[in-house]
Amino acid sequence: MSATVAGTRSTTQHILFVLRGNPVTAIAATLVTLLVVIAILAPWLAPYDPIASDVPSALQPPSAAHWAGTDQLGRDIFSRILLAARLDLFIAVSAVGLSFVVGAVVGGFCGYRGGRLDRWVGRIVDVLMAFPLFVLAMALVAALGNRMENIIIATAVINLPFYTRFARAEVNVRRNSGWVEAARACGESHMMVVLRFLLPNVLPAMAVQISLNLGWAILNAAGLSFIGLGVQAPTPEWGIMVAEGARFITTGKWWLVAFPGLALMLTVLGFNLLGDGLRDILDPRMRT
């Protein structure tokens, strides 16, 4: 028990050391934490119904009553931004979680076994990586239909190659290590060697990729909605809000695009900066 407590204390001290040395990481962690809290509490934090129209109040600038103004139908933009955070984060977490699990398992087994399966999976991954990923997501959603589950599947597919290649490379390096040989000598099956010994050793390094992919997934979902292939109106979603507000920029209604665009920018920036911080936290060379 004392060894566990000491290890936990050492890890906590290392995290605090990295955060003190890199305040940008602390800011990113705060942004991401705030986003998660907002996504969870959005229905209770929103001051107005995000889909209820109030035409007489349409296109009002930011004020004490409507902090981010109202849109062309009189809907409160601040309330819609809060609910959109919940939807976009759900899509991103679901898609990245799916691609992470499938990619880590497939890449881990390919890296462990090698042979023909490894070559075939490698070629499939190369083909997926050859396509512009957003264009591939567009094609998948257009073919499957723009329902939420299909958006999640399309986003997961374009993120899948990252985890497959990463897990394959890391497991391939470790598969002949002494502790892996010891596990096999103790009677562990090949499946258990991969799942219990190899993958847990590469998961911390993959956490950096997860953080980066969460930002990309949110940007991808917003991009699909912006061009009409993602979530459909009147559902609050950042990409839809930017697309609807773009028509009014020339008339000076800047708040229609500025606030949802700012929310999208800060979210993606937060996840990207958090990924850099996780790399420092998980890098053994940073430990002192």
C-alpha cells in the first residue's frame, strides 16, 4: 500500500512540476475542464430554450438580456452555444473512443503477429491515409445519411488510421521484450499478452493522440454541419450556427458568427495544447 501511495505522490508531483513549468498546459486543462462541465450542465445553465423562436427579438446585439445576442429567429445565441458544446463533445468523444478502441486492438494484434494480416491492414490504412480526411468524411456521411450515428462512424473512420499505425509500431518494438517472453512462458495466450501486457504499455503515449483527435473531431463535426452534411437545424451546433450567421455578416450582425466561432476555436485550441502538455507529462525524460 505504501508503495502505491508513494507512486501516486510521485506522479502527482511530476504533473504539478510540468504544469508549473508550462502554464499554457494549465490554461488548456482549465479550458477543457470548463468545456466538460458546460457540456454536462448545459440544459441547466442555458437561460433560454435554445430552439424556441421569438421573431420580435430577432437579430438583437449582445445585451444584458441576451449575452451573445439573438439569431435571425430570435433564439438566444448563448443558450445555443451551451447546448452545442454538449452535442459536439458527445460526437467527438464517441467517435474518438470508437476509433481508439478498434485501432488500438487491431494495430496491437497486427504488430504482435506480423505476417500477411499485418501487411493487409497496413495497406488498408495507407489507402485511408491517402485520402483527404475531411473529404473522406464527407463521402461517408453522404453515402450513409447525415444522422448523428453516421457522423460518429465517419469521424471514427478518419481517425482510425492514427491509432492503428501507432499501436502497431509500438507493439512491434516491444513484442520480443523479456517481460513479454516471461508472460508467454507463464502460459499466457497471445490474446492476453497483447491485451494485458502490451497495449497497457502503449496507452499512455496514445493519450496525446487522443487529445489531438478530440479537437480534430469537433472541428470535423462542425465542418460537416457547416456544409449541410452534419447535424441538421434547428439542433444547436457550432457549425450550423456559423453557417446560418454567415449570411448576415455583410449587414453588420457580427455576433451571429463571432461567438460560436470563438467557442469552436477555444475548444480545438484547448485540446491541442492539452495534447502537448500530456506529452510532457508522460515523457519519462521530463521526470526529475
